[in-house]
Amino acid sequence: DSFVGHHHFNITSHPQFRTEDFLRDLLAQVIRCLNRVPEDALHLKESCHKRGKAPSVKDLLDLLTSTLKSFKSSYLVVDGLDEFHHRKTLLSLLADLPVQGVKVLLTSRDIPEVRDLLKNATSIEVKASPEDIERYINSRLRSCDIEESLISGEMRLSICSRVTNHVDGVYVILNCSIVLRTLRLLTVYHTGFSWLAS
């Protein structure tokens, strides 16, 4: 009945990943959801084979919009758009999807290029509060295998305070992961060299 497609761009997304790759990924999700290869896809494959060329962005977009008509409703979630190197091309394509009846949800940091391209779209700001960040860091500190003796209450407060003051609601996971990796290294060193103290 319904299709929900998704794609997550992150800081490690390869610069060579193009709009065509994004559309191919979505088409693969649609075909998996349909449990069959649509006739239009078979025709496009044959046509591209005869021409000796890969499908163009227009070919892939046309195929996507035609296959999405198989569903009563279609939703697309694109997370981390600001991390995609070719976002301008992608945004112009995504802007046309609502006309086809596809509901689109995009997440991005607030950067001028994205804001300008989406000026007519409904937007809401979602930002972690300092309390949310502190709660997250504390839960991560409790869940990882770090010796309690290495993290005093004062150190825990210092970690929370420093990360909270520097992230401004963004990149909490990245900063927290760096802190946790450092603490794990300290645990390894502490365990590895504890014999020196005896």
C-alpha cells in the first residue's frame, strides 16, 4: 500500500556518490518493496543496453516516479542532506516529487544553500538541548566498558560540560565518540601498565 524510502548521508559519504547513485538506491528500495521488477525498469535496462550508455538522471527519475504510482502513498526521508556533495542537483529533483504525490522529509544543518533552495518548504528547527546532550553522554559513558575508577564524578561533569558547550546541539555523537575512544584507550593503558604499580 505505502512506500517509505530513506537515505542517510553522513560525513563519511564518498564525494563520488552522485545523484544517479541516490536514485538507484531508491529504485532498489522500491523494487524490494514491490517484490518484482516493474516492466518500465526492464524496458529502461534494454534501452540503455542498446544505446551502450548508463541511464541518465532523467531516466532514473522517470522510472522512480512511474514505479511509485504502484503505491497508494509514498514517503521519502533524506537525512543529512548537507553532507551530500551534489545537493543542489538533488534538491531540484526532490522539489518536483511532491507534485507527483510523494511526501518528502529532508534533514540538514541550517546552511544558506539548503535554506535558499527550500525557501518555500515548511521547516522546523530541531536542536538538542544541553540537558539532552548531557543525558546522552551519561548514558554512553554508563554503557561502554570503561573502568569506573578512570571516570570520577568531577571528570564526568567536565566531559559533559565541555561537549555541551562546544556542540551547539550538533555533532554530539561524533564528539561523544571521540571522548569515549579516548577513555577506552586510557582503560587499555591503565590495565596494561597496572603491573608497574605493584
